[in-house]
Amino acid sequence: MNDREYPSGVSGWLLFFVIGQCAVIPLADLLRGYQLVSSGTAEGLFIPMSDQTWLIAGLGLLVAAEVAIGAFVAHRLYHYRTPESVTWAIAGAWASFALLWTGYVAVWAISAGAPLMYTIDMIIFFIKARPIQAVLALGWAIGWTVYFNRSMRVEYTYFQGEDEPEIGDVFA
């Protein structure tokens, strides 16, 4: 069979994942953070934020963490053609989902002066206030988990020649 029957490498949907993980998710959170800062209130709660320094710093750290996760995953996928790279990519997709809700809400809670014990209630509030965004974020993580587990491109790129590991390989 020729090479066209065996898709491999970082292109197609795999490239879409890398671009989304590295740029689209952090950019979306940056824009959402800008909207929060420019409005001066915390979403639908209308709690005024007198000191936005903590909010801006926290949102900056959140976006920096998302960029770091995306860059790490992209680096692994491009430079290490191993099954562990796929594991890291799946973990990166779920970490982005977790950061989207817990990180964003925790930053808001600290900057608004709310006690951290209310963070879970705030996460529930934000999910109810933005159900489409919640579904898209969860869909991103679930969809890419399924893709990485079933894609022929992923199999040919990262699992080529992968047999059962020898006992010595585990400790190597």
C-alpha cells in the first residue's frame, strides 16, 4: 500500500487540535477576561470590583497556564512520536476544561473578595449562566479523548511498531 493509505504526522484534525489548544482556548479566555474587566462587574452577579489588579493578574496567570499547557502538548506531539505524547495531549485537553471553570471562577472569587468556599457554587452558577460554553468545553475534552483513542492518524504516528513492553522497558 502507498503512503496515502497510512495518514501520519501532525496535520488534519491533529493540527486543528494543536492550534485550538495553543491559541484558540487561551485567546477565548483572554477575550472573556477582557469583557469581565471592562464591564467592572462579575458576570451576572453585578458585584462591583473596586480593585481589578488581582483580577487582571489572575486572568493573566490563567491564560499563561493555558498557553504553557498548549505549548507543552504541541511540543510533545511534534517532537516525540510516542504513546506518552498522546496521553499528554488527552491530559492537556482535560486540563484546559478544568482550568476554564475552576481557574476562571477562582480568579474571579479572589478578586471580588468572595470566600473560596463558595467557589463550587460559583462554578455551578457560571455553568447555568453559560450552558453552551460549558457544553463546548466539555465536548472539547471528550471529543479529543475519543479522537486520540480511535484515530488512524494517531495510531500510525504515535503507536507505529508498538508492541507489548518488555519488563525491562518499563524500568528503562
